[in-house]
Amino acid sequence: MNQPGETAFARDLIACHTCGLVNRRLAAGIGARCARCGAVLHRRIPRSLSRSWAFLVAAIMLYLPANVLPIMHVTTLGRSRSDTILSGAEYLLAHGMWPLALIVFVASILVPLTKIAILIYLLLSVHLRSAARPMDRLRLYRFTEFVGRWSMVDVFVVTVLVALVHLGRVAEIEAGLGALFFAGVVVLTMLAAKTFDPRLIWDNVKPDGRSTAH
Amino acid sequence: MSDVTLHHHDLVACHECDLLQHLPSERRGGRVRCRRCGCVLHHSGHDIVAVPLALGITALILFALSNAFPLLEFALQGQRDATYLLAGIRELYAQQMPILASVVLFTTVIAPLLHIALLIYIYLPLSLGHRPPAFAAAMRATRAILPWSMLEIFLLGVLVAAVKLAEQATIVPGPAAWALGLLVVVQAAAASQVHPHRLWDRVA
């Protein structure tokens, strides 16, 4: 896939992220605006790495309470039980609802962990000025951006159950603090992925596809 | 290598890898991809104003339906009841979870509505031949809000919740569930028909 060419950065050009016009970078660099649509121009997302790290570290801190605290409390005829993310998936599996257990396991456990791991790897690879396998790293980034949102599914399940079971007046379901922390993890990892500029992956790769570092 | 000339209309820089390249002059019907990373640089084909406008208006109608009708109907030990999209959010507020309720409200009501409203705000004036005020800001906002609109994920949540409860009670999907299913498809179609770069080539 790697063919000869130049980046806009190397030619002192900036593509406007709003309208796509390729602008010449002026001496006054910072705060320059697009000649066509007036949007502020950035060569790369400003302070991309530090902002992405900040969101990611915050997400990691919320990850533990999100998994340890119950996401909901169910009271049926005087008996009550509390479910965490993991015990909720186990409950589904124990009751033979394995397709649902699989959805919950993938969306709530596998995806958040994978996403955090990928973001750490991408951020470190840019810090270390890695030129290795940029295309694969870009694919990881795209994957992370695409699947990250789906972790919200457990929060929505709690929302629907809370409303439904209240109506029946037989069981009572209350949302637990774990759901709040879990929503926080999803939102923060989404923000971490959004602030990461994928062009940084390519900045240490020579136009001919070879590394600048070696 | 210096075959790249500036202020050429077809010059683009890939937004995922920054490679400078010219769009081929003959590009009827289809996508042009970045020659290094494969990211889509350019679309051509459908009417770039009428199609998103039609999909935006359809989405608005479906959004109204999905909030006006019951999402799930519920029968347990002789009792019947129904729930609405907003009922769960209200219940979360009632259970002293205002932040969680706000996150759900934003991702299932505010963000989808904002996305649909922006589409109509942009494309209705364009279809009548003029450019709406704050066009650039509206284009940026349309793209920024989209990932926060999570109706397709909410729909999966509804499905999981319904199956979970199906052992204990009779759960029937209400009209809003069907409207929501259509809305998810229409909204995704509308979003895929927004081509900011081509629009700018036309309005500028």
C-alpha cells in the first residue's frame, strides 16, 4: 500500500478539517484560518497526545469501580440481589441465555479492555517515534473508534429495566453506582480516541514507507 | 515527487495519514481512496443535497414517533403496562442518579435530535438555493455530534432487556421499537450522504 508521496505537513500545507481546502501555512502559524470557510487550521490536533493521555488515565481510574460496584440492585418478592457487570454476564450464561451473555461479555468486558490497551499502545508508539507497521496501527485506531461506543449497551439495559420493572410493581430494580462509573469509562475512552490524531502515526514514516528512525 | 501543485482544485491531504494527492479527474460513481492508507477521500454519485434532506426529514418523523409511542408493552400476573423512551431516564433521575440519567438523555435523545436538526438546518436552505448562516460551524457540529448519538446501541439494550425479562413476563415490542429500528437505518444513511468537501466545492 505504501507508495511514494509527500505529506501536507512536509510541504508546509494544511488541509482544512471542515471544508477540505489545502491551505498554505502562513508565517503567523498559530490561529491561522482557512481561506475558504474560515475554520481555525491545525496541522495536527493541538496537544493531541497529552489530552488523549489525560482522558485515558481518567478512564483507567474509573475502570476498577465500574467493575467492582454493582450496576443494579434487583428486589423480587423480598429477596434482593446485586449485579456487577461480570456477574450480570454470568447470570445470563447460567440461565442458558448464552447469546445475550456473549453480547454483554464482548461489549462490556472485552471491548473496554481492548480499547484501553490499544490506546496505550498507540500513544506509546507515537511517543517512541515508532515507524513500524503504520497501516496496522491505523487499523487498530479505526477499530477502536468504531467499536468503543458499543460498550454503552449495559448502561442502556439498566435504563430500560429500571423503567419496565417499576411498572410491574412486582419487582423493583435500582441502578447501581457501577453503571455510573461504567458510563464514565465509555465516555472518557471515546474522548481519548477522538483527541488522538491518527496522522501522528505517519509522521515518523518516510513517504516511501521506510522508517525515518533507522 | 514535486508533481504536487498548490491551489489546484483537486488537491487533498488525507485526514488519516496526511498524504498529499490529487483526485483523479475522472471519478464518476464511487469512492476515491487514499493511495497510502485506503481512507475514503471523495464520494460521488447521488444528489448531495436532496438525498440527505429527504433522509433528514424522514428521520425527524421517525424520531417523533419513537418518543410518542410505547417502546415495550409488558404483561405480568394480569397487570398490563407500557414504557416509553423517556421513562427510564426519568426513573434514573428519581433514583438519585442525575449524571447517569444525563448521559443517557444526551446519547439517546439530545444528540440524535441535534444531528437530525442540523441536517435539516443545512440542507433545507441549500435545496432552496442559499447557504444557511454559520454554515461552517453547522457542518463541523454535524460531524462532531454523530458518534454521541447512540440509538443503535440503545436498541440493542432494549433487545437485551426484553429477552432478560421474557422468562418472567410477556414482553411485546411497541410501535416506538419499530420506529426506532427504522430511525437507526435512516439516520446512518443520512450521515453517509453528508459529503462536506463536495458541498464546499459547490457553495464556495
